[in-house]
Amino acid sequence: MGLVSILFSFALVACLSPTHGYDPLDPNGNITIKWDVMQINDDTQDVRVSIVNYQLFRHIELPGWRLSWTWPGNEVIWDVWGAEATEQGNCSAFRGKQLPHCCEKKPVIVDLMPGAPYNKQVANCCKGGVLSSMVQGPDKFGAAFQMNVGASSFDASNILIPVNFTLGLPGYSCGEPVEVPPSKFMVDNGRRRTQALATYNLTCSYSQFQASTVPTCCVSLSAFYNDTIVQCPHCSCGCQGEPGATCVKPGESPTVLQLPNEAPRQVVQCSQHMCPIKVHWHVKLSYTQYWRVKITITNLNYAMNYSQWSLVVQHPNLQSVTQVFSFNYKALNQYGNINDTGMFYGIQYYNDVLLQSGNGGNVQTEMLLHKDPGIFTFREGWAFPRKISFSGQECVMPPPDDYPRLPNSGDNPSSPANSCIITYSLLILALLF
């Protein structure tokens, strides 16, 4: 009973965890916020804030991050470069020709758009809040801005660190700032290094459970050796007729109004699964030493294009990928010699944007894999993936019992096994009679 109680307590704590932020396909993935105090003046402090996306395949798309925090006192932002506050707030406590940029107790900071005035730009800013994943954009997964912070009654000798940071993104939760060794910066073409007066880090982790109460994609399966097409499980992402469930029937034209800086809404095509994204895995051909798979991703959302999409697949034969057509491919070796997970993503300016539902609302590729001796088989659904996720969202898979199966050779009277049985039966009858 003691062991049972311990296991039950552990499971309960895990289920009630506020973050659920661990992803076994990207165990070290997170978004890190760095707060660098660069200079302390008589009555203000200069601060540099950096946001870095350390996730392998999950990116931040429009309308982008909305960084927020709570000031410990009556601090204000006098000026900001590379970003801006969404609200100025009540600055009536200040007098003079120039009021602070933001007097909010809980300011919300957003990135500047590309093409911002040069005198408002800083290095690594002005991307509209978009952060690429580490695999897709090695030089575009970070953002930064600078601030001049003060207050109506301000003690500049004390380093002020806000609390209660949020990214303003569904599914992300952030910890508290922790002091780390000061950041160092290269200047004069690398001949000199300067450093911050103080540096604080905090990490934000992602949870699909917090981002959405229902899945957002599903998987269907088929194979050349079976006429059955296994569709997405019924009501994978919702059911028609449920309260609040709306969809557009094929042939109808949806009326969708998308406002600026508004998170995209889901207006999906009516289906038995009600998912905005459908991934189809088709075992296409079998050669002597290779086998071929076709992957099709279909957007059933009328209100959203998916830019910088990615598809992460887990399958034991991905260790022997020979060629991938029309997609980029990157193996994700997160556990030493275990190479069973890979990331597919679009080719820039060709198919890196998955258009909204309709003509052109799909992307597809084919993949050639080597038949590894000792593990390869078409039996028991081995040729189908163990797990699929689209842009970091795990997809609903059909039950393994429904996977397309090889034809049953026992039903074929001309099979070798049946021929042997008939032959031995005739011999026994000849001996007896």
C-alpha cells in the first residue's frame, strides 16, 4: 500500500502541475527572457531585454509575443527602442514637456513592425513579434529591445526587477527571474568585451493542455496493400452540433473578418473530425531495398494561413531516410543513438506557407526509406508513424487496431501454406487406404 500511495501521489502532482511544459520530443525547449541592466544613471536605469526561442520546432507567429510584467513600485518607462507599450496609462503624476512612454503598473510590450523608423530600431528588433524555431530560422529566433526606466520617486542605487512575467501567448507560462552571471557583449569588431551591471534570466515553457482544451490536428492512414483508408478518429477536435461548434459546409463561402493585431480565429470546414489540420500518411510503394511514403498536410481552416509550419514525425525507420522530396528534413536526435524522430518543414518561398482552406490549401511530399534488415516489416501496422505533431501541436492518431493490414494469406487457397497442407493430407490418405 505504501508504494501504491507514493505512485498515486506522484500521478496526482503530475496531473495538477501548473505548466505541463515537458515535451519528450524537445526536452530542452523553452523561451528564455533575459533582463540586462546596462547602466545606472542618477534617477533612471537603462535596461536591455532579450527574448530567445530555444524550441526546436515550435515557433511564434503573428500577431506575435506580448511581453508583460508587474513593477514592484511606481516605476515607469521613460522611453523604449525596438518595441513599444500598447498603453501609455495615467501619467498625471509627472510634469514637464515630455511624459513617460508608459506609466502602467502592468505594461504590455510588443515588437515593432518591419520598416520601423531607424531611430527607434535596435539590433534584433522589429519582426512583428514573430520568432522562428531554432531549426527553421537559426538567425531569426531571437528578439530584443531597450528601455530607460525611472519613477516619480526613484532610488537608482537599487536594481529593480519586475515580477509576474507573461508572454501573452496561449499555452506559455513563465517562472520568476533568477540572477545569473552578467551578460557580455562584443564591441569594436570583437576586439573588446563589455558586460552588463546585472543580468536576470527567466524561462517560459509551453503546454498544449493550457494552449487549447481540444486538439488541433488529426492523422489519417492508407497503404498500397490495402483498399481501406483509415480516416481521422471521429470527433478528434470536436463534434458537429456541440454548443459553440461552428463550421462551413463544402461549397459554401465563409464570411470571415480578420482585424489587425487580432489572433486568428478558427473557421473550419465541416467534417467528421472537425480539425483545422489533417495529415495523411500513405505507404505508397515497396521496392527491393527501399519503400516510399507520401505525406499530405491539408489546411481545413478558412481563416488562417500557417507560415513556417513544421511536421514532427516519430518512426523507427527514420534512421534510414534516403531522400525527401519538396520538403526540408532535419533529424532530431535528442536521446543519443536513438534516431527515430525527424522534422519536416517547407522550402522558403516555395511551400513554407500552408494557405487557408481551398485551392492550394495543402502541401505534400514523398520520402524514400531504406528497408533496415531485422526491423523492417509491413505487418502489424509497423509502417505507420508512432506520433505526429504539426507546428508543435500533437495530432490525434487512429487506434492501432484500425491500421491498414496486410491481406490475410490464410484466405488464399493457392498460398504455399495451403498447398503444403493439401499435399500432406493426400499422402496420409494414400497410406491409410
